[in-house]
Amino acid sequence: MAYSIRQTRREDWQRLRELRLAALQDPVAPVAFFEPYEEAVQLTRGEWERRASGRESVTFIGESETGAWGGMVGAFIRSGRVYVVGVYMLPDHRGTGLARELMRAAIDWADGYEVRLRVHENNPRAAKFYASLGFEPTGDTDSDPRDPSLQAYELSLKTGQGVQER
């Protein structure tokens, strides 16, 4: 399946909301996202428009030839690094290469500088995928807010010296 990869725009807010809420209800969500569905569903239209607008962060979506969205990857800049968040593919679009295309868009957006992300210890499929892209563990971890006995591991793709705030 061929996809067009692009950044969301403010007017995409409803579709972005639908995709994010689907992600948070997916059976893999408990180990893939720290944002609870119950919080996301309460966000205002203005918050969704802000998320879609690309002012503070960017979200790349993969759009099929029919206009259907198959997945997304978010990225933002903090402390001279690009952080990738919200990686999600709808079930029918998994295994199509879309995740790799979306990650490439986020890495390209980072403009050659270090990219970091976190992967839950109970998500070995994602960890293997990120390793295939060249990500390596930094040694930093965070506790899962829903279960502090579980960890999310930080991974890094070192491709430069840092980014300027945009």
C-alpha cells in the first residue's frame, strides 16, 4: 500500500482526535502510551487544534490513496533534542512499512540531530523496530505512571549535535 506522509494542520484536528482516541483504546495502549483515554477524550477542540497545528509539536500522518489515515508519529523539540512520541498504526496498516516511513519523516524533521523516544519494557515488538532504525538505549528509564513496577526505556538515535528551538 502506498502512503502520502505529511504533517497535520489545524483543520485536521477532528481526524487527529479520532486517530489518537483509537490509539488509546487499542489493546496495546496500556504499554504504548502514558496518556489515559479518559483524559484525552476530555480535551477541548482548541487543544486538539493546537496539537494538529504543528506550532509546539508536529504530527506526521500516513494517508492512503483513498484518503484514510493509517498511522501517526509525533515529535517535539526540548533541550536541544527531538523527542518522538505517539507512534501508532491502525491494525490494518501494521506491517505495511508505514511505521518506517513515518519514523523517517520524524527523523528527517529532526534535521540531522539527536532523536530520542521511550519504549515500554512490555513492548518488545516496538523495541525491535526502533533498534532496526538504529536507536540504542541511553540507560535512562521512567516508571510507568499506571504501574510504577514497570519501566519505559529511553532510546536514542545520535545523528548530530542538537537542535535549535524552532
